[in-house]
Amino acid sequence: MSHKNTVKNVVVIGTQWGDEGKGKIVDWLTDHAQGVVRFQGGHNAGHTLVIGGKKTALQLIPSGIMRPGVACYIGNGVVLSVPDLLREIDKLEAVGVEVSSRLKVSEACPLILPYHTALDCAREVARGAAKIGTTGKGIGPAYEDKVARRAIRVADLLNEERFAEKLRENLDYHNFVLTNYLKADAIDFQKTFDDALKDVPRIRPMVA
């Protein structure tokens, strides 16, 4: 914070089931902040800011991005869909918000990959009337991989050989579940590998 004799860090946490107004509070606090950190969650969440009468919807990028000069960070507690992050960056930069030079992404962020979304959707179908209402964006399965210590992280994506090795291992595991238990299609290694590598040149400069 910029004011003298105030605390250096402020943490905003929702203690209910979401939609408590965290985004509004964070946006208010960013008037006095040098940096804003997103420390958990994924692109299933969202918050809408109204600044100067203009609405902006964010899902992954911290709301501090709407304040010039405020640095923004995505921490390793966030499960990251790189394509969705890049689409959000493009959307903001198309209306004049500078993002790429002000956003840093932890190299330890677990990635959300196509097999996570496939698992999310296939499980929901299998539940039938007992479905839980997931967004189908792979958030839960990605966190499962993190807890099970098999997550593929941003740092792995930047190392082509290591990424290929870990992707094969994960696909062997998850495709078995998809095809044998959930009766869903397997996820193709080569397409997943190639599509992920296409995003590396854009994400690499932001990795910290």
C-alpha cells in the first residue's frame, strides 16, 4: 500500500460460496496498491468491474490490470488455461489496456489441458440426475492432478522434452479413465502437444 504507516499487504478472501463482492473490494484497494496477486482458482470464476461507466469482465487476470502502473501476478495456486489467458489478454489489449508488460505468471502454475475438460464433462454426464453443475472447464480435475503430484506446470511447458514426457504419462493415466470408465473419447497426444506449444512464444515472456 502507498499510504505511510499502513500494512504492506492486504489479503481478500471470500468465506462463503463465491459472489461475495471480492472483485469490488480488490478494485477499490488497487487505488493504493503497487501490485495485485491472484493466488487461487481458475477461469471458471469471473468478476465485472465498472470503471468510468465502462464494464470489463475478467476471469483470470487480476483486477489491478485496469489501473495504470499496477503490476499483476498470477500465483501458483491458480490452475491455468493458457489459451483462455491469452484470449483475455487479447480482449483487454484490443480496447487499449496494456497487459503483457505488466502481467507475470508463476512457472509453478498447474496447467489445465484438454483431458481435464474432457474428464470434467464426461463425469457430469455420467452422474445423470445427480450432476453437480460444474462449469466443465476442467478446474476440479486440474486441482486433483496438483494434489496427486502429477500436474503439468507452466515450467514444464517451456521445456519441450519434459512437457512431452509428462504429457504422455498423464494421457496414459487419464485416457484409461475416459475410455474404460466414462465411455468417452481418448484425448490425442499429438494435437494436445502441438496446440500447447503454439502458445509458448507468447506466454514465455510473462513467466516469472
